[in-house]
Amino acid sequence: VIFLTVSSSLLYYNSENEMLKMQQQADLKVLSQIKYNIDNLNETVKNMTVSTYMDSDVVYLLNTSVMDKGELAQKLNRLEKMVSGSMFLQSITIYNANTKCYYSTKSSINCLDDGMNGLLSSYIKSQKEIPKLRFIPISGEKAMSPVFSMFIYEKLTDNKLIVTLKPSWLFDNI
């Protein structure tokens, strides 16, 4: 009876340790896959943000001091097609410091509307230094859930391109 008790205890202890090791290895694989997915998404959004920032339509919207409504509608329509063709983009917003206007794929042609119920404009006003090309979680009272935005800008002009991701898509893929 003593031999059976000792051997059973040893077998139970060994099997429990092996199961914990296997579970830990499986968890590490899942975590490394999640890290890979996030890094891949980060690089994809960075590349898309930089290429959008260099687009001639965006350069026009960033730097013009007098906005033609017809030109604005045409350029925003092109950006809306880019957003609707993407699985992960929620909106693209441009802040033109010359006109002090926001041009967003989520708003009307009213230039004071940032397309996010003032969430982006209040974030920009509250920050001294906004990190470039990094996911920034932005939340507020009017937002149902936090959004993740990426900013690119030049310090001299203070014009900003803001790319916002769909939070549901991001969480579903993590």
C-alpha cells in the first residue's frame, strides 16, 4: 500500500509538471503569434500612413490656405474610397493649421468637425508632444470605446495626418 501510494504520488506530480510545461509552451506560442500580429499590423499601418502623407491629394489638403469646396469634396472622396477598401481603417483625418480646419472621411464638409465628435481635436489640444507613427489609444466621454490613432506631422507647419483604426477589428485580430 505504501509503495502504491508513493508511486501514485510521484506519477501524479510528474504528470502535473509535464502538463504545466505543455500549457506554458502553448501559451508562449499564442503570445508570440499575438506579438507578431500586432507588429505586422503596426508596420502595415505605418507604411500606409507614410504613403498617404506623401499622396498629392493629402499634401494639397495639408498645405493649402484657401480651400475650394469642389476640390475638397473630390479629394475627400478619394480618401473615403481608401478607407472603405481597407478592413482596418475607420477614418483618415487631416488637420490644416493654415485654415485651422479638419478634413475627415467621417465628417461633413464643416471644417470644425474632426469626424470623431471632437475626440481628436481635444486630444491634440491637450498634448504638448504627440508621438509620431505610434498607435495612440484615444478615449473620451462621447466615444463608446477607445480608438487607436496614428499621427504624422511636421513640427514647423503643425499640419497633421491622423489615421484611425477600427477598434473592433484590432481587438478581434488580437
